Amino acid sequence: MHLIHRPDIVASEITPPDVYLDRRRFIGQAAAGAAVLAAGGLLDPRAARAATAPREKLIGVKKSAWTVPEALTPYQDVTTYNNYYEFGTDKADPSENAHTLKTRPWTVRIEGECAKPATFAIEDILKIAPLEERVYRMRCVEAWSMVIPWVGYPLSELLKKVEPTGSAKFVEFSTLADPQTMPGVRGRVLQWPYVEGLRIDEAMHPLTLLTLGVYGEVLPNQNGAPVRLVVPWKYGFKSAKSIVRIRLVDKMPVSAWNRAQPSEYGFFSNVNPEVDHPRWSQAKERRIGEFRKRDTLMFNGYADQVASLYSGMDLRKWF
Ligand code: MTE
């Protein structure tokens, strides 16, 4: 995610993502030494603290058929190379800072165009549908990617509980914005709270995962605890973390990134190698842990499942 109007902009914001990533890998690897490299790579020594955070296994998780047969990105990288701007803009900031996030008590309010608006406690959200492990490809707009074993269930299972009406054309997700516990929210890198949106058919699509865990465990704070979205055919920023409110609405919501840079971040944000970001190509990507770049796949490789949602749409216009 790259904003150009900040005077205090960090290196990750202005350097092309793959160059930046290479440099960070080099620094991290040099500092961490061969033993850590063998264990999967440590991208920043400061992030070592993440490894000491308490980890909690999720029980009763079933493997899902919605899984790609690709090598998993190591846990270490999934949990220390993050975008979560409420905790800072550097990739290591979230794992360094998100220990202050309080994930209990936690509720998610669902309201708007529905028959039964309600507030759900996280304990109840955990029980709404069986937990599944799904290995998804994730592609960041910054042109790097990971393969992550998320745990959750389709968002549609939660939305059905409030009985969306025919006027519910879009879904807006708002996430926690607490200046007390989130240092980034005290700054103005984005307009808070972080807001994202999906069209209702995208939100109800079986691939759209209400995510409560990763690697068989409760989500680490830096990955969006206690509940986040994962939308694998869209750039990573659509996958809002630490959700507190969901609104069913009749108009297209304005997302935080779209508000910040409308020419760079459209509402749909489908992974599309043919539509470049105005400041870099989206044709290729660097899979974390690999040296050679891969070709980016249309809809991040999920075209068979989702292309029909966009038939007849000009995807250059609706980027
Ligand atoms: N959600 C919130 N609330 N704040 C953020 O800054 N960053 C997004 C997305 N969700 C973000 C967020 C971006 S840019 C990406 S790439 C993914 O989270 C990263 O998720 P991960 O760190 O679990 O891989």
C-alpha cells in the first residue's frame, strides 16, 4: 500500500515493492543467521518477539476441499511480514506492536438492510458454523504473495443470521480504531476506521472466508485477531482485519484505500495481471521465500470460481 502525500513516508512506501522486499530479506537474513533461515526465514530481527506471544490451538477444525496444493508460506513469515497500518506502516511493526490489541470482550455489530440486525459476541461467532482449514493463495497489491492455511467458515453463514433484505446490494466492513491501543490510529496515514467493502454476491461467495485462525491456531493479533475477512481473489487490502461492524447497504461503500488514493485503489481490486497499479506492474509477483518471480494469475488463480461474478464488466474500468 503506497501513499505518496506523506512527508514522513517510510522506505517501504517509496521503493518498488520487490526491491524493498529483497533488501529487507537480505538485512533480516544476515542478522538472523543460517539457523533461522533453515527454519523458514526471519524478515526482521525486531519481529522475533512475535514468536514469544502465547499461541492457542483451535479445536475441531476440519480440512476443506477449498485448498490449493501449494507449499505453505512459513508461519514465521505469515506472522511477521504484515500490513496492519493501525500498528505502523513497516512490515515488522504489527508483530512488534499489536500485543496491545485487546481481543476480549469483542463484539461484531451487523446492521443495515436486514430483517434481524444483531450484535454477536466473538464466542458466538466462533460457533456459528464448523471451522475449516483452507489453504489460500494471497496476493498483496505490493506484488508479493503467500500461501496461507486460514481457519474459518464462509462469511455467508454469519450474514444469513441477520436475514439481508433485497436492498442489501453491498456489504461494508469497519474495523477497530482505538487510539489507546493502536499507535497508527494516532497518525493520519489513513482515515480511520479502516473500511472495506464487497458487493453482496462477492460477500456471499463460498470462497469469502470469515477468518478466526491460521495454522490451526487462534489468529495472532498482527493477522487481524479476533476476526477478519479473507477474500483470496482480491488484493490483500480487501481482507479487513479486526472487524467490529458490518453494514448491509444499498450503495457502493467508500473504502479507506479508495478514499486515500481513488486512482490507485478501485472498489473491486480483483487481482488482475493486465491492469497495472499506476506506479508499478501487476504482471508478476514475488512469492515470499522464492527468488524467481512468478506470473500473476487472473483473479489470483480463482478464475474458475469467481470470473462469472464479473461477466460483462469492463475490468479496466472497474479495477
Ligand atoms: N486491515 C486493517 N484493519 N488494517 C490494515 O492496514 N491491511 C490490509 C489487510 N487488512 C490492513 C487490513 C493489507 S494491505 C493486507 S496485504 C492484508 O491485510 C495483510 O494481511 P496479513 O498481514 O495477515 O497477511
